[in-house]
Amino acid sequence: MKFNRTLLGTSLLFLLAACEDNQVKTIETKALLENLNNPNYVIIDSRQDSFYNGFKDNNATRGGHIPGAVSFSCAWLDAIAPDKFESFATAKGITKDKTLVFYDSNPDNLACISADFAAKGYKTFVFNDFVSYANAGYPLEYFPNFHYSVSPDWVNAVINGEKPETYENNQFAVFEVSWGPLEKSQGYVQHIGGAYHFDTDWIENGPIWNLSSPEVIEQNLLKNGITADKTIILYSDNQLAAYRVFWALKWAGVKDVRVLNGNLSTWMDANLPTETTMNTPAPETVFGAKIPANPAIDIETPKEIIAAQKQGLKLISNRAWDEYVGKISGYDYIPGKGEPLGAIWGFAGTDSSNMADYYDPDGTLRNPNEIFALWKTQGIEKNDKLAFYCGTGWRAGVPWFMTQLAGWTNTAVYDGGWNQWQMDSIYPVQKGAPNNLLKPDAKNDFGKVMKKGNSCKS
């Protein structure tokens, strides 16, 4: 039986009313505005990510979040180990010496999270008028391309023939993305109703696992009903696959590509329907763009990387720390250890199968602003020319996606990755962290570890 935190939160609010020290109080708009830049206040948005990113909340005329607000969802509470809660909150700037102001358009969620923090001894306020705040024209922030990352409700609306915000098409397809043919895909056994399977081999090939030729990719996309003008919605159990294919489809020229924020569990937690039917898309004959339509987002070879580094490009490694410092290669089919010379660590995960630093406790994508703050500690800035890479390209798609969500214009994926680099001894290698750097803190330890494996394709 799933624990009902919403009911608990509502009950706790009544209990806390009798205890002044732990009482949840209300803050009005005027006082909130006066303290937006007060370092002793922490504004906390507990809504779903899509609203924080920029989609309009229910009955709101504008989307986005209150400036400086951090994300912290009620949905995370059961996924944070009790002994990690305080340090996890502290990493987000949420401490007991500060005044916390929570806001959410869902009163049950607001009751849930504010009661939980108050019970733990935090000074807790709630702001109940976010929609009125948004409609009154007070300051809001949002990510320019917030529409790339979509919620289960948004996807469900499209499937049901509706026109949710930012969807202006009349053709769409939903794909479950994973490695391997349909008959071997475990991720497709149970899937979103009407979804098709997308085999990552349609866009890449071994032994390097770079993108296939434009001709091969076009043939595979058309065979599976994908054109430049159709809205393509992606999701995956291993989300690296969905973000990898998002990048490949944008490179190819598909104009409207979305990624479900989360995975099938996120969909099911929203009480939305699944099926086990095997669906086959109708093929198309004309793609509608010359592939690649956006070649600049792919840097294919080590030679191109070295040339770009001489022009100021920063090469960002999204490999696990032990891979970055050369202790392990990370793959059973990649013998070499180390990194391309000059690589900067851009945070990653526990091994080659995940990007745990980039996810929240509920498995959704972490607030990009938190990642950008981590990058700054590594000398990675918005206006830099950046190329992200990993072993074979899957992990690099996650940070690249975040830069696109935020509207960064000068970022790419180095597709060859460490795999291609280590195949030829002429390319310079670094081993060990530069300047004896210790592993930076990702500020995301909630006491749980994502699924482990030997590689992205395990």
C-alpha cells in the first residue's frame, strides 16, 4: 500500500497549530515581495517541474517560478533516506536558521511538504496566492525552451486529442526508447498506450557508437513514421536513451521533439493508462528536411575536438569520477583508461549506466539551475563554447538537453567520446584529476543510488 503523504501533511498541519515553535504560518504577497532578495529567506517551489520550468499553472496567465526559488517536491519525501534529509536540504540552501517560504497551487501538496519541514524544526511559511501573483505581473523566471521537457499530463492530453500549451501540431507519435529490436525490448513489454518502440540502433552503430550516416538514419526514421514536421514524444526507463535520441532527432531536423520528464513509473504514479499491445507505426516516404539539418550540435571526431579546443572550446566529461581519474574504463568493451587531455569534469553518476547527479529523488530531471551552479565551480559558464561527452554518447545527452532547455546557444555533443579517443594512441590522454582536484560534491545525496550496470546498453 502506497503511503499517503498528502493526508499525513493535512493532519500534521492541525497538530502543529497547537505548537507555536513548529507552526506553519502564512505569508502574504507584500511581505513575500519585500523579502525576495533577503538572504535569510529561502523561497521553495514544490510544484511539478513543468510549472517551475515555464508551463502555465492552472488558471495562470504566465508560467515559471518566483525568482531565486529552489525546487523541492512533496513527491521526494519518501525517497530521501531519513539520515540524509537535513544534509540534502542544506545542499539546496535550506537550513534551520533561515525562513522557508513554500508555494504550490495544489493545497494538498503544500500542506504535505510544509508540515513535513515544520515537524523537522524548520521555520516554515506558506504562500497561498501563487496564481494571483503570476496573474498580477510580479517577477517570474522561466527557461526559454521549457516546452522540451513535458509532464505525464501534457503527454496524456496530446494522446487524447487535446491541444495542451505549446502543442500546435496535428501529427504526433510517442516512442519508448531503448537498445535492441522490438521483440527483445524489456522496456516495451508494458508501455504508454499507443506508444511505439524506438531502437537506438536506428541512429547509431558500433563499434564506436557514433551516429550512423544521414542516409541510414533517414531510412530508419521514415520506416518508423518519423518526419521533420511530426511532434515526437520520447520516454525511456533508462532516461539516457531518450535524451540521446532527442539530440539525434534535433540533429537530423525534427522540429518538435519532447521528452517525458521521468519514465514509465512517473507515468503510472500519475494514474495514467498503460498497455501491453505491440504497436507498429505507419511508414512515411518524405522526411521533410535534409539530414543533418543541425550539424553544429555534433562534433564527431577527436581531431575536430582538438581543433576546437585550440579555439577555446571546453570539453566536458560526464563520466563517473573513477572513469574521469583513470581508475576504470567504465566499459567491458573499452580497454583504455583516462580522459582526453584538457577534459573538465561536469558531474555524472555512479557508473557508466546512469547520471545520478542530474536527477531528483523521484527520478525526474534535476533543476538545471542547480547543475549550472555546480558547473560554475568547475569553470563552466553559459557563454562558453562547450562540448559534452561520455564513453559512447548516451550520458552526454543529459547535460546537453539542460543547456537547450535553458536556451544556451553554443553547446554540442562530442559523439566519439572516450571510446573513439582511446582507439588511437596519437591522441593525448590525461590520467588523474588535474591539479590534484578532489571529487567535487554534487550536492545531491539523498541516500539512494540509481540502477547499476556495466554500460548504457546493459
